Amino acid sequence: MLRYYNVQLRTLKSLGKWTDVFLLLVLLLVVLPLFIPRFLLADILAWSILIFAFNLLYGFLGYLSFGHLAYFAVGAYTFTFAIRYLHIDPLLAIILAPLAGAFVGALFGVAVVRRGDIYFALTNLSISVVVYYVVLFFLKDYTGGDAGVFVPLKSGIIDLSSRGTVYLVILIVFTLVFILYKILSKSTFALLLQAIKEKEDRIKFLGYNTFLIKYIAYIISTSLAALGGAMLVLSHAYVSASVFFPVYNGEIIVMSMFGGPLSIYGAIVGASTYLGLKYVIAAYIIRWELIVGIILLTIMVLARGLGICGVAEKVLKRTKIISVVSR
Amino acid sequence: MVDIEIIIRQTMYGIGIGMIFALVALGLSLTFGKMKIVNLAHMLFYALGAYLVFTTTTLAGSFLYGILLSVAICFILGMLSEQILKYLYGKTIEYTFIVTYAILLIGIDIIKSIWGVDYKAVASPKELSWAIPFLGIEFYRVFVIIFSVILYLLIILFMRYSMLGKIIVAFIDNDEHLQAMGINPRIATLLMFALGSALAGIGGSLHAPLYVTFPYMVGDMLLYAFATVVAGGIGSVTGTLVGGIILGLGYSYAGYIQPFLSPIVVFLMLFIILIVKPEGIFGTK
């Protein structure tokens, strides 16, 4: 009997760990669609998957990639081609996108992950530029370049042409990614990455193959980014090369820093704040850059590089609420 | 098979565009090498130079005034920008990135409100736009090369022989010792920002007749300038020049085959350079 209670208690305890996932799901499924249009929410979720991918490298490993849009594009166009030209079921195409991202990431990763810092940032930028111009010109017959192509989503087992269904699918994928990221952030793997961030040589002395660890992290990150790209195409039913212009890689960093790269909620908070600001302000004011720039400057100076979530966690820790909210 | 004329022409084009890359990138290279600031706001001076040339050519009909004006204005604004950016010394690179990105957004908006959002073409000056016989190159391209070479030589001479230049070199080498000598290191940082901004302004003015001025013209040049900085070796003056010319040559040869190949080739070259020598061509560990 005692043992039975014990087991139950343990399940409850482990259930408590997932409260935040549940809350987030309810918030995104029930509450937020009442206030915010679904297309914007779907956009935010797609981008925040990309920010998760970016944060995995930047938050844990400290490697700042200036080219994750490349993998975003790889995922988006894998998804598009699979549906439009190979007539594969859209749900299956969602699985194909991260595989393509992992493949391309594995290809370039061998050369890219050797060093951090500016080397990592600029090699990734090169990949991003190359992918962008290949998409824009070499594959123009298939991608439509800047004009873009529509993606027929009606053909599959589930009719994905209605907004509600699409939003639901994106939300499910997002939740899975969030759970994966949460598990990953508590794992030994993340600890190893953080240790490499501190001092790579020491981890080498301990007998770990640091290259392999970084390589695996890079591949996970690229496949997540590709999944985000597929979600973006799914939400718009349309894809244009102009989204992947290499300079917009800066926006990824801005979103990540907005939310706080070290927090697991950073991605969603950062993406929603930045995209929300951009959409809302651009809808009312033509010169949105001035306002967004000033807000950005204020938040960055106030948050001192920690981001919104970083500051919030600091405040909560001080008032000791953080131990109640899962952590 | 390939005409010798075409090779000469593309080489001239490549060196010209490479020189412009190097001029714009030098300020970035100096500030990034020592102060560890990714100064995206630096690209505003490039755009400002181009727009000032547009203004003077339409109002006064003079190209030279445009260059002189952009040097003067960018020099002063560069000093002013240092007053803001000095709070970023010693911060993490990402932090400086975001703050300067915000300044870039604000700056682009100010440019939009002054000059408008539409594309503006700048004609190259009449006295320089005659074609060279047999080659079919506009003389302006050669003028860009000559002008930038003289400018670069002046910079190198300034760094080597003048007192202020020596202070900059000493600051890059060891700022604490410089301070121990009783020289305020702020002189060096101010001068680095001002000189870099003025050079970026000149780069913008020289590039304007070859390109088209519009508020988002900073986007492409931003990528090329950073590629130049890293390919040449961060913080190295000669490295930036060599990196710029190599990338510029790749840009123009690829552009002859297919115009859209140029950015691909430039960034593939950067990729290969970084894999072979991660610290850049002239970089030190």
C-alpha cells in the first residue's frame, strides 16, 4: 500500500515538472487565439522553433550562428518540393524537412563546428548567402525566386487548407519541440555543451570527443531549424525567397537576445515580442524602424544582455517564487 | 578563348570594387579588432556618403564637393558615434551587435525621412566618365582605383609616421602601456572611429555612381564588408586591403559569367579561406 502511494506521489511529482508545457499549450490553444489572429500566432510558433534551434547552439554552447536562415530555407523548400513536385502527403513532408536539415547540417557541420566565435558566425553566414542565391537564381524555375510559389495543402490525408487545422498541427509540432528542448536542457548532453563553453580543453582531457559533441549539437540544431521552416510554409501555404535574405539573420539574434538565450522560455517570448512589435507597429506607422529601434535599444540596455526571461528569472529567484514554478 | 580585353576589364572592375570593400571595411576591422564591437552602425556612414554625393551632384553638379562633404560630415559624426558607443567597451559581442543594430534601424529611418524611400541614380561625373580606348572601360573605374590606392597609402603613412597614427598603433598593440605613458587612450578610440567613418563615407561616395542609392543599400555592403574584415584578418590594415581585393576579383570574374554568381563565389571564397586559415589571410592568433 505504502509503495503504491509512493509510486503515485512520484508520478505527481514528475507531472509537476510538465506543468509549464501544459500551461503553455492551454495558453496557445485557448486563450491567445481570442486576442491575437491565428496567422500571427502560427508565424510566432514557426519562428520560435527556429529560435530554439539557435538557442541550442548559442545558449548552451556559446556558438553564435549568423546563418540559421539557411537551414530555415532548406526545411521550407524541402517541404515545398515534397508536396508540390513529388506529391507527398504534407504530414509526411513535415518529417522529411528536419531530415533534410540534418543532412545539410551534417555536410557543412564537419567544417563549421571546429571553432567558435567569429569563425563560426561567418562560415554560417557564407552558407546562408550561398543557399539564398541558389534558391533565388539556380532553382528559380522551381522556387519562383522572390515572387514565390503556392503550396497545395489539400491533397493529403488531412485537409490542411483550413486555418484552424493548420494552427493545430503547428501547435502540436511546437509542443513536441518544446518538450524535446526541455528534456535536452536537463540532460547530461546540455551539461557537456555548457562545460565546453567554459573550457573546451578540460573536457578534452577528461576523454570526451568534443568535436563529436559539438557536431551532434549542430545537427540537432539544423534539423530543428529546418522543421521551423516547414512550419512557416505550412502556416502561409506559400513560400518566397525574400524571407531568407541573409541580412535577416540579424533578426534571429535579436529575437534570441530579446527573450534571453539561456532560458527555455526565451525563444517563444523573444519571437512573440519582436514579431508582435514589428507587425503591430508596421500596421499603424510606415516608419516602423525608428520605433522598433528605440524600443530595442531601451530593452537591451535595461536587460543588460540577459533578455526578458533572464531578468524575470532573476527577479523570481530573488522572491523565491521560482522554486514553486517548475525549475 | 577568353579575350585578353575581357580579363583586363574584369580585373579592373574587381580591383575597383575590392578597394571600395576595403575602404568601408577598414573602420569595422579596427574597431572590431581592438574594442570587440560589431559596429553595424558603421554602415550608415557608407549610405550617408552615397546620399551626400547624390545631393551635391543634383544640387551643385559637382562630384568632388560630395566627397569632401561626406569626409567632413562622416568624420564629425564618427566622433559623435563614439560618444554613444564608448559605453559598449568591454561588453559581450552579441550585446554590442544588438545595440548597434538598433542604431542602424534608427539611422535607416532618419535617412528615409530626409531623402525618401525611392531609388536614386547617381551619374558619374562628366570629366571622369569618358571611355578608355581599346578596352572599353569607363575611366571612372580607374579613377576609383587610383583614388583608393592614394588614400590607402596615406593611411599607412599616417599610421607609421605621424604621432596620432603611432598612438593608434600603440593602442591596438597594448592599451595599458599607452595609458602608463600618460596618453589618454580615448584619443586613439576617437580617432579610430572618426577615420573609419570618414573612409566608409568615401567608400559610399565612390560606390554611388556604380550602384544605386536607396535606404536599404547598407544590407548588401554589410555582408561584403564583414566578409572582407574576416577574410583579411581582423584588425590588420594591409589584411583588409588584400582581403578586399581578393574578394572583389572573385566578385567581378564570377559576375562576368553570371551576375548572380558573384555573391555565391565571394562567400564560397570566404568559406574556403576560413577553413584553410581560420584567423584570416593576414591575421594573427
